[in-house]
Amino acid sequence: MTTPSSQVVSPAAAAPPHNGFSLISNDTLLQLYTTMLKCRLLQQRIGIIVTEDGQIGPFAAASQEAAAAGVGLCLLPGDTLAPAPRGFIPSFVKGLPLEAIFDRILSALTPKSAGPRPPYARLKLISPFLSLAAQLNKAIQTAIANKAAKNKQIAVVFCGSSSADLLRNAMRQAGKRKLPMLFVCHSAGDDEAICQQTQDCGFPGVTVDADDAVALYRVATEAITHARRGSGPTLIECKPWPHPVSKPGKRRAAGSAILNMEAYLTRKGLFDKKFKSKVTASFRRELDAAMKIN
């Protein structure tokens, strides 16, 4: 399981067990929440950088921390990740250091010499600065090599529905060759369901709430096991939809993955505001330190 480098021990680990039954351990649930929180803080810091530089467009993508954490925490070190163009959040979950992320962004925004080359190869991470076409091609070639080697390693691709043609072409190749792959596609609520097209490619597709990290983790675990067994690829389509809130007649807006997870942990007696504050303060210090290096 790959995780961000920093670790914070949770006081909730000593909490009494909840009454319900869950296939996901309490430690994993807390790891999902902690990873999402760090992803959100990193995304906010990236947003500040590009806002100060006046170039918001290329970098300030909508936060997708539920999928980044829910899928990323299922991966093994030998698995390959194509994080989508400028997909710094999935790259962080795969292990890309904060210093490398900030250096690449600042190098692209300002005429400064780049620092050391990021450890993409060691992390089995395809560069987030490549185009989606290039990332898909590398992921397909990696999956072909993995299948030939029978090493049970997989390739995971993150993408958006705006590149549907590129995605469909890659899906057809993966389905035809029965490659060990997982496609994770974020789509808008009114987009045509991409997962319906997987039937033509010969493999399953699942639609999941984009703000439900627990559901994403469960689906990703099954899909990755499916791929490792040699049963071929799966597509997870992440779509936003409203969530109920406490006041009758109102709905929580999409993009509330962290609030959803806090509510879920609260029902299990695991959520602790002091723990959240501790994680937030600790990770902000890491972000500050990484920025000073650059």
C-alpha cells in the first residue's frame, strides 16, 4: 500500500470498537481520511501558488481527493500510475515528494532552472506533465509488459471525461488484450455515462459517488484484485451527486468528500476534531518546509 511519506498517529486508534460491521479496518478508514485531508491541503497550496502567478487555468483543477486516496491506497509499490495531466494529487498519494511537486510547478510557471529530476521511475509514476495521450500509451505498454511477465502488477490511469475519445481507444486496447489495468474517470453529473461503454470493450464499468472515499476504496480493491488475477481491466466512473444534510429539504453540494468522511467516522465513533487539527497543523508545516526548499 503506497502512502504519503508523513505519518501522524491517531488518538482515535484507542477508541472503543464501533457496533457495526465493516470490511475496512478502523486504521484504514483513518488513513483514508488523513490522506484526503492532506490532498485537500496540498491542492489549496497549489491553488495559492498559481493564483499568485496569475496562471490558475493549467493547475487549479477541482479537488478529487476521494478517488486519489480511495484508489491510491490500494496500490502496491510495483504498480504503475498515470495520474492525468497535472495530476499532482494522485502523484502525491503514490509517493511523489512535496519538494518535487512544488519544484515542477514553479519551474513551469517561472523561468527558473529545474531542480533534480523527480523519481518517477522509482515510484512507478508516469510524469504528470505528459499529455493524456502519452500517459495512456505508457500505461498500456506497461500493462502489456506486466501481463507478459505475469508479475501481478497493474497500471492505473486517472482521466477526465473531456478526453472521451482517447479514453475509449485505450479501453478498447485494454479490453481486447485483457490487460491488468484500472481506469478511473471523473465526469460531470450531466455527462453521458462512460461506464456504459465498457461493455463494448469487453470489461466491467462501475459508477461511484465521486465524494465517497469508502465506496471508492471498496470498488477499487475489488477491481484491482480482478486485474491481478488476470481477469482484465475495470473502469470506475466517479460522478458527483447530492448528499443529504441535517436540515430537511436541503442537499449538500458535490465536492464534500471530507465532510462525508467525517460524518461516516463520527457514526463509528472514530472522528476526533483534535486529531484533524493535529494532522492539519503538522502537514501545513511540511508544506511550508517544502516551499522553503524551492
